[in-house]
Amino acid sequence: MILVGQAALAASLVLLGLAFGAGVGAWMGRPGRLEAGRRFILAASASIACAIFSLAYLFLIPDFRVSSVREGASGQFSPLYLVAALWSGQSGSLLLWCFFEALLASVAAWRCRLRIPERAQAVLIACLGLSIAWKAAVLLFSCDPFSVIPGVPPSDAPGLNPLLRHPLVLVHPPSLLLGLASSSLPWAFMMAGVSGDRFEIWRSWVRPWALFSFLTLGLGNLLGMLWSYDVLGWGGYWGWDPVENSSLFPFLVAAVLIHAVGRKRVLRSRGHAVAASIALMELSLAATAATRSGVLASVHSFGEGSSGSLILGLMTAAGAASLLAIGFFRRVESGRADEGRAIDDDVRPSPRSLRMLMTIGQWFIWAVLLLVMTLTLLPLLGRMMSGRALDAGPDVYQTLLWPTIPVWAILLIAPFFIRYLSRKGNMAGIAILGHAGATLMMVGFVSTLYTVEKEALLDQGKSLTIGSWSVKLLGLEESPGPVSEKVVATLEVRRKGMSSQRAAPSMEYYASWPGDGIPRPSIVRGFSEDLFTAFGGVEEGWAALKLVSRPFTSLVWIGGVLVLVAMSLLMIPYLAPAVSWNRATGIALAVGAAVFGVCMIDPKIGFLSLSAAAAAVGIYCFVYALVRLIMEGEIGGRVRPC
């Protein structure tokens, strides 16, 4: 399977290069290459799928000859954690990102074949082919996930970092990587749109992909916050870590983009839309480069490596190509009659106050983004200018960002009174739902001002108070296990006017990860207040406890879910036409269900089947594309019927 995976990656790079060439050829006036370009994209997607399923099989065995497997897998893991270890490493996560982007590119190339002009389709295929090909090249030449470590492999390995051994590792990294992968689609559609005479028409093409990026990036960040709150022992959900911030950047840009392309009645937001489409891809690349280059110190970083520099190269090339393409393609006549005019003449223009509010909101998000970027890059800027790193801790972020809370509140609430409450319809209701969720999240963020923390040494049977909570230590218990040993502190937690509850924070010690142990916090949740408890070990017979009382943390999770629900509802009109219960869809669903069932029974056989099926699909699409090129006369001259 090692050779199969490496061959599939190499084949995907060749196929993506052919897709790029076919797209360029179709744009230059050879439309016969357009269908071939789509088929090359499909073949490349199948080839990358074959590679990732092969790697998953190597993790499930596990084959410790492979470096990525040795770094993350362990013979003591369940199959689910073995698969999750695939995207917990540097090369595996980049391969998953490449797979997601290829899959989304295939969907986009296939769905747009009858919806946008052929010239724009050619630019779309060329841009997507180039973007994915660059990442495939990084995988092949910089961080090969199938690289073999010479020598005799060990019989077992330490496995994942204990902090990653949590159910959220199954969903948080894939959802965030899916959001980062989807960021190239709005950029590619923007490049396709500016290649035509009607510069503004691409907004309708990019709208569903902007919503999808916002949805998946929001889901990834929300799950990351929940992971930090539940797993890490510091009592918060956002620590302003450089890598955390880098995942926030594209989310903020996606917020600008969905408002810019969602305005159907005026064209004055197209500058924000173009800038956001470019920045969304650029900052997504910067986010993954930050975790792979070692430039910014972070607990989430993979360490130093050349893959981050290569991704920064793609970031530079994509930005330069975007600016050159806009300057080359855009042909705006002076005194254009329809400048700023509404496209939909049958729809009443938006109120001027709403246009002004949305424009102010977009500029405000850009300003907040620039501020957070500056603080995140402060250590790097300090080393470049003065030779020493300057650090901006959480206090600096909070001091500079708290004054923006009133502006956020106005921008989130004011549209209710300007437009949404005066209009009827499903879209207005969904907009209200999304803004209401964001408002609840903002209230939850502001409530952190009233957080109370206390660290104390407590003897068995003794109590202490923190805020409205009373905490009593009932006892300490050692709990040995097959992989680790736990020391559990059993606490009786009582809040005024409520019955008592139990909390059981622990300290876990892993033989394969020597050190001081991993704290496992326990949280007593409530609608109006949470009590976070963490056990720091035993000091001279006393239990070291950290207690954090956080009011209205539940509003952060409730508001986040409401925002995601609103985005999902906005996606339905774009997804519904794609659900076609014809024969091909039925066969695909039946085969998918069968393979899923096999994976549940025997994951190794299931992933072998998936790898073989993906390889077969890739070969079929490649052969079909070559035959199509020959029949269209693109290779070897035109073939005429007898």
C-alpha cells in the first residue's frame, strides 16, 4: 500500500497539471479541452482519494515503517483513533486538505458546466488545477506521508499526544480543514468571473461557496473552542494563540464575503467581494503555513519544516496572479451606464441606511482583522525590526478589543430595526436567526469580564467557596488502566439554592509520555454559570485545585449553534437542486452504504475497497479524457467519421 499511495499522489500531480493545461487551452479558444479538463479534475480527485484511503489502511494495520504512522498511531488505539491519527500529523492533515479541495473542485467543475460561460469554466478549471497541484507537489517533495524510516520498525509507538485523545479529534480537524479547503472555491470563481465582460455576475456563482466556507470554518472554530474548554486545564475557550488566531482570520473574511455577495440589489459591494475572495484563500494558506513553518511559536504547531515555506510560495503566487488577472481581464468603460445600478429591476432597492450600515460593518471587520493580525505577528515583527521577540498576551488582546464590543452590538442588532423586522419571508427570518446567535455569543464573550478564578490546596473533607459555589473535597482515588493511571479528585459542588453535584477532575499519567501528567478537568455546567474544576496533583498530602467560575458560557455555545443553523438553512436552496434521485445517484448511495457497512465490520477491508474503487474511478476518468481529446481532434488531429 505504500507504493500504491505514492503512485496515486504522483498520478494526481500529473492529472492536475493536465487539468491546468486543459483549462488554459480552453480559455485560448480550444473548447474541446474543457470536458477533458473536468475529467482530469475528477481523475485527480479519485487518485488523491486512493492515496488517503491507502494511508488510512496503513494506520489501521498499523505499519510502523511509515514515518507518519509511527508519529501518531499506536497498537493500543481503537480503529476510530487510528483513523483520527491520520489527520493529527503534518503530512496526513495536508493530504486530507488536498483531498477535500479536490473533492470540492470536482463538484464545482461538474455543477457549473451548464451554468456559466465556457470561457469562465476554463479559468475555473485552470485555477483549481493549479491550486491543488501545488499542494500535491508539497506532499510529494516536502512532507511525503508515505515516507519509510529505514531500519527495523518498532512493535509499537507512543501514539497521539494525550491532549489529542478526545472524541473531538474525530470532527474538529476535518471540519476546519474542510473550511480551509473550500476557501479556494470563491477565489477560483472570482477569477472566472473577472475574465468576462460582466464583472459583477460572478457574485451569484460564489455565493453558495462563500456560505459553505463560513459554515465549515465556523463549525471548526466552535469545535476548537469546545475542545479547549473541555480538555485543556486553564479554564477558557480562546487563548489568543497564534495558530488559533490564524484560523479566525479566514472566518472573519468569510463573514465579509457572505455579506458582500449576498446583496442582490446594488453593485457597490463588489470591491469588498473581490478583496474578500482573494483574502479568504490567502489567509487560509497563511493559517496552515503558520502551523507548519515554525515561524510562530504555538502549542498547535507541527514544528519547523519546509512545507510551510512552500505553502507561503503558493500564497504569494495566488495573490500576484489574482492582481494580474484583475488588471488584465477587467475592461471597464468610462461612464458606464449601469454603474451602481440594480441588476434586479423588479426588486425594490435596499434602504440607503442599510447599505451604509453593511458597508460600515465590512470596513469594521477589516479593521478588527488587521488589528488581530498585527498582534499575532508582533513576535515576528519584533525579531525582524529589533532582534527580539515582542509578545502580546491575552491581556493585550482584551484591552484593545473590548472597546469594539459596542460597535459589534450595533452592527448585529441595528439591521433588525432597519430592514428585517419590516420585511417578510424566509430569508429575513434566517438573517434574524443568524444575527441573534451572534448577539448571544457576544453576550457570552462579555460575560468573561465577571470570571472568578481561584487556586488552592485542599485537604480531604475541607471546603472552600468561589463566587456562589461551595466546593468540598470528598477524597482522592487512584485508578489504574491499560494505557495510563489516573488520580481522581472527587468534589462535592453546591450552588446557593441548588442541590449538590459531583465533579471528578483528574490527573492522568501515561507511561509512553513521561512527565508531570495531563490534567483532565471536570465542568459543572449551568445556563447562567459554569464551574470549571481542574486537579493539579498532590502536594504534601493536599490536593492542588484550580477553580474557575464563568457566567453565561452557555450563551457562547447556544449562539454558535444558532449561527451554524442559519448558515445551513441558507445553503438549502443551493443543495436541493443537486439532490437528484436518478439511477446514478441511487447506485452511488447504495455502493457508499455497502462500503460504510464493511468499514464498520472490518475497517481494514473497507479502506482497501475504497482505495481500489477510487483508483478504478481515476483510471476511468483519465482514459475518458484522453479519448475525448482524441475524438475532438485536440490530440493527433481531428478524427472524421467514415
